Amino acid sequence: MEMDMDMIFERTIYKLVIYGTEVKFRAPIVKEYKALIKKMEKGDKSEFDLMSEFLVSLGMDKKVIEELEASHLNEIIVMITKGESGKK
């Protein structure tokens, strides 16, 4: 028995409210993950700097990132790498 299944994928845009301000940015694509991993393996920059640059490349404002509590930055990174809530 043959079964047809259509799958439709659309780009994920995250919409978060950070300290009362709405922030939108897109989900990373595979080649961006690969580039991030290479940079982390190199060890030229701190993990914090790499994560900040990564979020800026996805559309998050650098000023917002610099004002985040460290644990909040970590939560955002975990959320986008696992594809968790916050998507819209």
C-alpha cells in the first residue's frame, strides 16, 4: 500500500519578550551551526563572544544581547539549538 505524505517546512522566527521589549530573530540553518562549531573548536574567542555573534547573525540586536543576564543568554541558545518554544 502506497501512502503519499506532504511535508511543508517554513522558516522559524522566534519572538521573545526580553525585559519588556519584543525581540524577533530567525532560527539558524545547518551551515551556520557548522560554522559556529568550527569557531568553537578553534578557541580564538570566548564562548560568550561566539554566542553573542551567533545571535546577532540571526537578527538579534547586539545591545539586547549585551544587557542579558548570562543565564538568559544560555536559555536562548538552548532553545534555538533544540527547536523549543518561542517559535512564532
